[in-house]
Amino acid sequence: MPGPDLSNRVPVTSSRRPAAGAPASEVPKTPEAATGTTIRIGTWSAGVIRGGQDEVDACEDAVQWAGPDIGTEDGYEMRTVVIVGHDHCGFDLFAALRVGTRVTIGSPRGTWTYTVYANYVTPGRGAPAAGLYWGDLTLQSCVGPDTGFSYLVRD
């Protein structure tokens, strides 16, 4: 499966993206985010929507690019949830989270916590992602001229 083309540098036209460290009350209020799906990494948070390249390029929310419903993933069965975002839209932290970092995703169906167990950087922005989605949750963003992946397992 080809990954999202995160090399496309679209202008940021929305002020709805929370700044790093913004309080949870400043999570984007898109219709999808209003349903309550939010990813949290430390004090940083953003809404999560399902979508494709158009939603990634909108720079408003993190985008669930592939995989089953959040909370039903199983990395051992290759049922990996993949969440992506452009680095220039504030999602650069997805590319190389420290091993041991905890990430929480909350939705109306429940709240799940994941822990980073590895990361990987592949040459090129928007590199093909076939074979690069692992674990229960993969977070993807560009990092400099390359594409980075953080791999997480559900606690």
C-alpha cells in the first residue's frame, strides 16, 4: 500500500491546529474532531479523523490513513492503525518519538494508551510505506528530507 505523499508542502491556512503544548480545550473543532477522537502526546494534542491525502493536506487534524478502528488493532495480526500528518502542520513529532513515550488516543468508544517501542527513518519525503507499518499503532510524518515512523504497542 503506498503511503501518503507527505512531501507535498501546502500552505498552512488554518488557525485551527493546536500549538505544541496547547491545552486540550484548543483541539480543533472540526465535525470529526467534535466526535471526540483525540491523540495526546504529553501536553500536545490534536483531533484525529479518517481520510486520505486531501485531509492530510488540509493540515487541520491528524489523519488515520489506514487500519482498523482505533482500539481494535492487533499488531501481531498486521492490523495496524496508521496516523499521519505533515511535519509543517505541527505533526513532525510523529516522526521520531523517543522509545518509551506514551501516547493516548481517546474516542467516544474508549481511551487507549500506547508506548513507543521503536522508530525508523527512510530516505525521501513521502516515501512508499509498503512494509513500514508495524505494531498496534504507527505514527508517520516527514522529518527533514526524509520520512519518519514511530512504532507503538497498546498497553
